[in-house]
Amino acid sequence: MNGMPKVLVVDNGERAPDGALSAELAGMGYASVTTPFEAADDVLALIPSPAAVVLQMPRQAGWAERRRFMELASRLRKNLAESGTPVIITGGVNGAATMLQNQLSMHAVAAPDL
């Protein structure tokens, strides 16, 4: 990929054309890699330092699927805490880009000077 900061988007593998975050993320200056839930760890291993991880939980997710996403979020937050990489859970595309922009802005302001 190019030199744009990368965001990992994790979903359940069912993608509707109007549910993709990639266009919104590109407009914000981010490249995105979208992967199904089951491949999240493998793909994350290939992206050395993502700007963020977005877990895009389906709006109509049942209890079991919501629990899977929440457990993954908890584990990723623990694993990525040292790097300060935000892990964001969304319930669909609406508002996800705004949430991400807010999180990344806060992260940039709080980052130590190098």
C-alpha cells in the first residue's frame, strides 16, 4: 500500500456497498484494509502499526455475535494499549468515520513529542 496511515476494519464478512468505510476513510486521508472477523489477527500481524482498528459490528447482530465483537475489542485494546492504537466499535457505517476522526484527533493531541 501507499504511505497513507492504515486503518484495519473488521466486520462479519457480509459487506453491502453502502456499508463500506473505505471511501470515508480515504477522504480523511487513511488507507483501509477490511477483513472478516475470523482473519483479524492474521491481518493485524501484517499491518505493523495501524492508525486504528475499527470493529464494524452489524446493526442487526444477535447476542452471540455482539459478544464476539466485544471480546475481540477487549483483547485488542489490551494488546494494542502500549502503542496507543484506538480500537473503535461501531454498529454500522453511520457515524463510524466521525467516531474514528474524533479518536484519531484525540490520539494525535495526546501523543508525546518525539
